[in-house]
Amino acid sequence: MEYFFPFRGFAHNNIIIFVVAEKQITSYIKKHMLRASSSLRPALASLEDALAGHSRVRAFISGACVAAAGYYGFRLLKPGFLVKRFLQSIFAIVRTLAASLVDKEVAKAAKDITFKQLPNEVITEEIPAHGMKAAAVVALAHQLHDELDCTHETGELSGTVYHGGREHTKFINDIMNIYQWTNPLHLDVHNAVRKMEAEIVEMVVRLFHGNTHRASACGALTSGGTESIGMAVKAYREWGREMKCITEPNIVMPITAHPAFDKAGRYYNVQIIKVPVDWRTGRVDPREMEKYINVNTVALVGSAPNFPYGAVDPIADIGQLAVRYGLGLHVDACLGGFLVQFMGRANPLWEQYVDFRVEGVTSISCDTHKFGYAPKGTSVIMYASKELRRYQFFATADWPGGLYASPGASGSKAGNVIAGTWAALMCIGMDGYVRACHDVITTAHQMRDGVNDIPELYILGEPVVSAVSFTSSTLDIYILSDRLKKKGWKLNPLQFPSGIQFSLTLVHTRNGIMDRFLREVRDVTMAMIAERDQLILDGGKPLAIGDQGGTMYGSQQRIADRSIVEKVTHAFLEGYYRTRHVQPSETKGQS
């Protein structure tokens, strides 16, 4: 990966060569500085004449003002900066004028955010003064699980549970029980899980052809896709700072890339620049992406696949951009990494590479706790070189408690989860992952074709992996989603454009689940069409799309200032940590 680290190998132990080179460089610089100073003398003389009669203080202040004006003028002329600041100013004024109204509506929305509770539920807000019997705690845990949690076995959940087989679950639990109290942070005590962690990383790196196409490809285990992406963003920030002297880095990515990049951008002070995509394909256009690259760009991003549409970005073409501009390229394969790497074996027609075989790819994130069928939460962040991974590491040598170092954001890690992940890879094996990939992809194609056959519905993007999305230009898709929810289906609402996404897992390949889903989507759709047509026959006029039910997703998309929407989501997060929730039925009749 010489193109990415052109100075690799520069500082070797041969001091003599270094000294000779230093002397040659110094001589070269002096020679050209003399030439430059000769050419600048006339300009300096003119400047002296212009400043004649002015005090040195005044001249210094004038120069400083000109320099400051030039700097801020340059910043103002950055693409889109003036428009962005103008819109932010307008929104700030509107928020100030309507602050009380907005806060009132946010507070109202917060009250409506409730979580399911049991009738006459005992709420625990303090540690019990006297410990409960173990059997009583186990019974309470079973009760909460049975009455508050949704079952995954009926297949009505989008994503969430990726395997769910009872035999596999028992096997993973047996392994995790062995390593229940282990922590690889204590290497002198728990070396077994350290060995397992290293082997997990190596197995996944080799799955993505790191051993054959990148001599020093490596990686690290993280707690999930968000941490994997965050570590990559941090690594590119540090690389840009050290190798390119970039102090205000940015990363260019499709708007469909996961919000974990936005989160990492805020955490690590990296600007995230988003490129629009064509919803008809769901993929980013590399030619459009190129327009957003500037002198502060440190990396590009492509998804394999993206969450909204299940489409795979043109990684090879983005890789050529990365090579041309000397940038990093991160492939986010968190969702479908354990599918795309087996699709060539499950489907001979699949020829799109998204791994280290692609020139320009410098890092990849892949969740083992999704289609790797490992316990939550583990993920692997991979790098094309150890030099790049070094920017992820943290170490401090001056703490009174001793030397401290960690490979990622986490310090302590659950050794039982690491052991469960290692066990999943060892037990399922390459042949098992190929079979699972074939079943998931076949089911995804069944859904894609089935939805396209339903009147007035159509597929969003070009899904090729496990996520399939659809919408309608004549029916309110959120009303359709609400009616499906009443039948038990918990799907993902999309926005910009409106749609519904179904993240398929191995659970959905069993027991005719997809047949039932398509049948019920057709029934609900045909009922909505009949209602609309009857309304027209009766002389009525159907409401505009998005106005029919006042659905949250339909309404919030019309709010231009997204910070207001973010306030409502913050209220949701506040509600998450409330122990007491007033249920909707308890507020009926109250003013």
C-alpha cells in the first residue's frame, strides 16, 4: 500500500545515509533560497517605499488585518459556506421567535413517548435493602422477558435477531458460560480470550482477502459497528494530521452511509460531507462524489451494502478516486459483510468485489454479531496496513498507575462475548456461511419480486443483499406501515424519500415467513386502494400523501430545520431512561 504511506520505510537504522541525505537537502534548500531572495528584492524594495513614513506598529497592524481578512475571506468562499451560514441564521431567528411554541410541542411529544410496562408492575429504583433469593430473581427475569419482549421466532421483526436457532443459541450460551468472568484487558490472567480475539480478527481479515492482497493487512475487535466506524474515523483524522498536516479534516460519503459516521464526526471533530444518491439505484455516483473532495479530505466511504436500500456502492470506482487523490477509502460492510463475502460462492453471477482485492481500499468494518451469527456485540475493523491501524491505538506512559494502552475505545471487554464469537466462526464454518448466505439472498429476491408484483408499490433502489425497501407514489406508505404493524410486522420507516425497509435475516428464511409477509402486504395494499377508489366514487377527494394520518414520519419530513426534529429524538432518549411511564390508556379523559 505504498501509495497510501509514501514515507513508509524512510526512517531506517542507517544513520550514515540519513546524515548524507540531510546535508544534500540542506544544500539544495540554501541554493534555492538564495535564488528566491534575489527575485524578491525588487518587490521588497517597493514595499519599503510604500511603508516609508509609517510607524512599524502601524505597518504591523495593517499587515495583520490584511492577513486576517484574507483568511476569513477564504473560509467564507468555501463551497456552500455562505448558503449554509445564511440558512443557519434564518433557522436561529425562527427558533428564537418560536422557542416557547417549539419547546411546548417538544414537551408534549415527550409525554407521548412511552414504553410498555406490566400491569401493577413493581418498579425498582433503589438497590434492595435485602437481597432476593436467586430463584425469585430468575423468575422475575423470565416474567419481564415473556411479557415485555417481542418474540423473534415468528419472523415479524426487521433485522434485530440474525440467527435465533435454539440449538445455536444453546451452543453459544454454553461457550459463554465458560468464560463468564474473563476480560482480555488482564492478559496475565485471561490469555485464552486474548488468543481467541486475535484469531477472530485474523479469520475475518483473511475472509476479506487481506492475506493475499495486502501483505500487512490487520485489524482489531470492537464492541460493534459504531465503534468500528468510529475507530476508522479517528485513524484517518490522525493520519491526515501527521502525514498531510490537515487540521480540519473531512470525510466524503454517500448520504446513505450509516449515521455512525456522523456520530464519529461529532466525537472526533471531523467534518462529514454527504453526497446525494439516486434513489432509483440507491448507489452513489463516483463522478458526483469527486465534486465534494477538497484539500482537507482525508478519506472516502462506500457501503456494502447501505441500510436504506440494500444497494452496494461502486467500491472499485470509488477506489480509483481514492488512489488518484491519495485518500483513504473505508468500506462499511457492517451490515452485510458476512453475506457479500460469500455471495460469489452462493451466486456464481456475483462479481463485485468490496474487499482488499480492490485497489484503493484501506479499511473495512464488518459486524460479526450480524450475519456472522455471533452474540452481541462484536465487530471487526480492518486496515490495509499496520501503519494505519497504529493511529487507532491509545497509550499513555506517564500515569502514576503504570503504563496503560488499549487498541480501541473500550478498555475492559467481555471475554464471554469474544469466546462466543470465536465459537460461532469455528462451528458454522465456510460451508455453513455459504448455505446461510444462499438462503438469505434467495428470500430477499423473493421479497423484491413479490413486492414489485403488488399494484401501486415499487422497490426503492437496487437491493442485492439482505435489505429490501419499497414505497408508493399513490398511497401513503406510512399508513400502510401502520396497518402492517397492527398485524405484527415491525418494519423500518425511511425518509427522503418515504418508504418502508425490511432487513431480512436467517430467521425470515424459515417456515414460509416471506410468503405470509407478501400475502399480508398485498391484502393491506388492496384494501387501501379499494378505500381510495370508493371515496372517489362517493364524490370525495383523497388527502395528499403524508397528510392522511398525520404520521410522525410523514409530518417531520416537512420540517426544514432538522434541529427541531433532533430535539424530539432527544426527548425519546430521555424517556428511555425513565423508570415510570404513563401508558396512553391512563391519560384518556384527562385534560
